[in-house]
Amino acid sequence: MPGKSLEDYFASTGFYDLLPVAKSIMRELGFGQEEALEAICKVADKARVYPPTKNRAAWFAVVFKEKLYEARADILACKKYKRSLL
């Protein structure tokens, strides 16, 4: 069974309408799908605790950028840890 797509993750987190914005940010900053999948989960977690109150699109852009960098760091740390176990 193939994994979920970026569209699936955005739909399940309630941010499907902002997928074009996310794809633009990803291209602009040079992030891939693996990082975006992790980032949208982190955005959804943050939205549960600190939901956007005024401009949802602007809130999303700021938080998604922040979470892309966090996702990259988490993924790199996980890969490094796995290599250390070999």
C-alpha cells in the first residue's frame, strides 16, 4: 500500500485550502515532500494549542516555514541516530 500523499496530509489536518501556499513556500526554500509531511503535522499540532485568530493564511505561512526547518532538523537527527546504530 503506498504512503499518504501531501494532499492527504493537508486534507486530514484541515489545511487543504493552503496547499498551494505550502507548495510555493517549499519551492522557494528548497524543501522536499518528506519535510513537508512532517511540517504539516507539526502545524496541525500547533493549531490545536494556538489556533490562528485573525489572518489564517498569514499565520499558516509563518508557522509552516518555522515547522519546515524543525522537520528538516528532526529528520536529519533521526537519520544520524539510525546510522549510529549500525
